Amino acid sequence: MALSLTAQQQSVIEMFNNGDVYRIPEYQRPYSWEYEQCFQLYNDIREAFEQKRDHFIGNIIIARSNDSNRSFPSVVDGQQRLITLWIILRVLNILEPNMKIIERLLTVESRMGNTHYLKIDSKVLESNDCFELDDIMKGDADFFNKVYESFTDRKGVFKENGTYSRIKKNAIYFYCWFKDFFDRASQEMKYDYINFILDRIVLLPIELNGSTIEEAGDKALVIFETINNRGLDLKNADIFKARLFNKAKTYNEQDIFVKKWIEFNSNCQDLSIDVDEVFRYYSHIIRGKENIISGEKNLKDFFISDPISPLVNLGYNDVLDALKRIISILQFLAGKYTDKSEVSPWIQILSQYSNIYPQYAVVVYLYYNKCETEEEQSRFVRFLKSIIRYCFIYGSTSYVKFEIYKIIANISYGTDISDYSIDNEMSFDNIPMVGRMKKAFALLSFYLRNPEIKLGRIYFEKIAQNTDSKQINSEFSELASIFVSDFYVGKITEKKLLLLKESQIQENYNLIQNKDNEEYIKQREDEIRKSIINFFTNNNERDNTK
């Protein structure tokens, strides 16, 4: 596909004084400029004005189709700068309403002459940028002056206000900065300053032309991905979204994609998980299906260029359905973390492991196996125990991931997973239980010794912090000094001691009461040691858990 490019430097007035409505495509990220970027731009403009020199603010890459009834070029790169320039123009329009030229730059008149379109038409999926721009257009000087009072203190420092979007905040910032300057300037200087912004702030619009909307969109995607590959600050998710959106060729398909992606993105936010991480889970599902047990590729390289990538081989619906399925699994696991089921303790224990690789195996397992009936849950518990045995035996190490790759491949082909038990008697001291793994082992030992208890929230406490001048016995291991609680304990008070006494975890109350009893402490250490050894030797499930 040949790329037909044209480029010619334009001033702000040339860029905005035409019949174009600049469309921000669905696959773009929402407007994201913060205070720092806006303040830098304002300072750059001020310095250029004072030095009477042109100021170049960057490229704007747009894709234009020749079959469009109205000129709606798609902004491939530079949308942040373009939107910010529009915000500046609107602020200048409010401050100097008599300069009608500015007002004409903000909108485009319809062919019938009965309505006006904003020069920026944002279609970005995850945002309300289009509505925010419209609100700025409707705002007047009274609104900005009123808000200005709450945004500044006597030193002129801007206060954050969470009730305003980035677009509105930035509009208020620029209003304050320009207003402060205009209040001190003569009318002639105001006009000079505005004309300077219109005539000597320049951009380089680079246009890609296509005979159809589809062709222009394909070209835009090529440029979009190329720009990202050159190191610009763009999330992998933005690239994946663009690639998937481009697979939806008709307007109906695009509508379907938009609805599904918004739902997917919303579910990610509800789970407090990054979109990229969901794609990471997806990559392991694909790798397992292809029996790949070697090291992973960069996430972007895998999904964009690898021959086995679903973004290469599948339609957008298939990919979104797979992502939706992964989300449902993550929602299931999130629920199991706090419920009272047989699965819950083992999910909690595995969550304390020092890296995420075991979680990939769990998601892949649930991708191919149900966990609804009692039998299915028991099978899942056995799988979780197996993963825990393997990972915990080797402690906190990155080498675990290579075995996880093998496990994922076995899951994908329905092969039984080894229980990783150790047949011979093992020493307590040979298991790496301290350092980054101490909480994980403390929780494991707790559930092995208290299988009847199912906790929701988990807190890890230490006996040592509850002693005053007394020190714990030097022979008392670090692991044995940790206890698991269903509420935050901290420093022991009479009230805390009463809560411990009434808690479902009686051993914690007994432990605090006997923290200076060497015999009791030694017995506790022996019980912890025995429970862990029995679990890892898998001695006919003598870990008391089924």
C-alpha cells in the first residue's frame, strides 16, 4: 500500500480557517495534557512573542478520504496539540469577543447555513471529550471569571479541582494566564499578541490521501503504528485498539466494536487492572495453544507482528469475545478471594506469591476448564495446590516462569499437571520461607492448620511489634513470629486484646497471651514446621486439606 504524503507548513489561522472538521478517531487515546504541558506551551508562546520570532509546535498527521461528502480528515497524530490550540483560541475569543476572526476559527458552518460544527470532532471511545469541548464553547466570561476565583490563591498558584475534566481545567488555566497578561497590557498589545498567535505559531500538517474511507483508514493505521514504534509515549492498548478497530470495516461493525470495547475497558477499570495486563493473559493463552515454552516477546511485538497473534489471524469479534472471557475469569477470581468457598484459601495463598506468573497459569486453566460443580471445584483446588507446591518450593525466583510456560502448554492440551510433591522427607530449613515469601508461607501454614476457617480480608501481624522492651526468643524463627488476622491489630491494647479473644482465630489470642512462654512458642513452631513439610511431601494429603 503506497502512502501518498503531502506536507506544507501552516499557521494557526491557516490550519483552522478552512472547511475541515478535524475528527479524532475512535482508536485514539483521550485528551491527556496536564498542567505541566499547557504551562510549557504558554511559556513558549510568551517567549516567542517577546522575541518576535515564529514558534513551531510540531507535526499534525491527518488522513483524508476523497469520497467524503464533507471534509472530515482523521487526526492520526498531534491530536493533543490540536485540541489545546482550539482551547487557546476559545479562551482568546472569550477574552476578546470583538475579534470576530477568532470565533470563525472555532466552528465550521453547515452547507445549509443553519448550524455550526466544532472544528474538533472527538470520537474517542473511552472519553467524553466531544461534550467537554462543547461545554467550553458554551461557557462565557462570567463562568470563567467565577471559576478563576476558586482556582487561584494570592500567590497565583493553581489549585486542583477534581470536579473538572482535563479539558475544562486546561481552559481555565489558559484563561487565567492570558487574563493576567491582558489585564496589564494595552489594547494594541492585546491585538498584537493575538495576531502573533494566529500568524506566527506554526504547525506542519502531513496529509495522507485515500480514494475511500477504508483506504485512508488503512494508511492512517500504518502511520499511527509507525509513530508509536519510534518511541512516542503511547500505550500498547492504544495500538491494539486501533488495530482491532480497523478490522471493523462497516459503520455497523464499528458500532459493535465501540460498544464492546467500552464495556471491556469499563470492566478493566472496575477490576483495577490495566488493559495491557489483560492482553498479557491473552498472550499466554495463545502461546499455550501453540505449545510455546520459550521466553516471551515484548507484548506489542507479539500482538502486532507475531504470526500467531490473534490481531493478525482473527476478526475483531473473536478477539473481543476472548478478552471478555478473560475478564469474566478475573471477575470470578476476584470474587473467590473473599468468599467462603473451598477455592478461596488457595486463591489467597497464591496471590501472596512474589510474581504474577502463577496467576497466568490459573487464568489459562479456567479458560479451558469450568469451576461450577463441586467436582470441578475440587479439581481446581488440586490444581492450585500443585502450582503452590512448585512455586513455593523454589521460592521467589524468575526461573519459575519457565515451568509455568510448560504448565500452561499442558493445560492447553488437556495433559494432567504434576502435583510437584516431594517423596522423601524434607527439612524445614530447606524451604525458602523468609524474605519476600514469608507472608505467603505464613498464610499457607495458617490454612493448613485451620482448614475450617475461611477469611475475607487478611492482615499479617508480627509478635515482635507487640512487645515493649522484651524481645522474642532468638531461636524463634521469623516465620513463626508472624500471625494472620482478620482485622488490623498493630500495637496491642486492652480493646485489641478483647477483639482477638472474640475473633474466630483463637490461636492469635492464645499466641499474644503466651508470647513469653518458650514452651508454647516452641510448640507453635513445631506445628508450623510439620504442616508445611506434610504439604510439600503430599503425604496422602496429610496437609488436612481436600
